[in-house]
Amino acid sequence: MDEVGRGTTPEDGIAVGYACLHHLYYTNRCRTLFATHFHALADMTRGFDKLACYCTDVAEGTDGSFSYVHRLSKGVNRKSHALKVARLAGSGLPEEAITVAAQVFEELTRNGSDPRGRGSTEESKAAAAGSG
């Protein structure tokens, strides 16, 4: 399953993704490859003893270039490469806009802010863990 909950609000997407994983794990009891960008799902499913998280990564060059490593590794990759992709994908974003996005991302990361304006990311993680 790929991108379950995509095109929704983050809360809706996480809720739908969690419901799917919960059903697959407890009802279907089947092997499933489930791809998502909702990192909270990894935290919310920690108690699913037979569930394992795997991720891919990127190889970064000293010149700022990167390429995707098409190999699965155990764990969750929480690092976003959106700004790099925006530069390479011909997104039409001017470099000034990408610079502003990088500054905002850095500020959000430094302050532990939830980008949706709902307190700290630690509070968000605690709330997500409590709903599992």
C-alpha cells in the first residue's frame, strides 16, 4: 500500500493510515508493504510486535548533489529531502523561495515547533503516542 492518507490534512492522513495498519495487523494478519511519509505512524505502532519499519536513504555528494539509495534499511528515515528535490525537479521555484523555505524549516526544527502551529513537536509526538 502506498501513500494512504495522501491529499488530506496531516491529522486525517495519520488517522486513516493508522486505521489501515491496525486493520491489516489485527484483522487481516497479512504481510504488507506499507509506504508512507507520516512518520508518526512508526511511533504509534511501536506496540505492534510483528511490524517492522524499513526505509531508503540518499547518498549526498560534497557538491550538494544526491541520489536515492534503492536499498532497504531497518528503521525510519525522518529526514526530508524536499528542498533538494525542489531544486532538481525543475519545480519553477526561484532560489530565493527555496532559501526562505530552508530558513523556515531550520527555525521550526530549532524551536521544536509543530509547523501547523500546535505547540512543540514533543507535544505532538506525545499526543500521537497516546492515541495508539
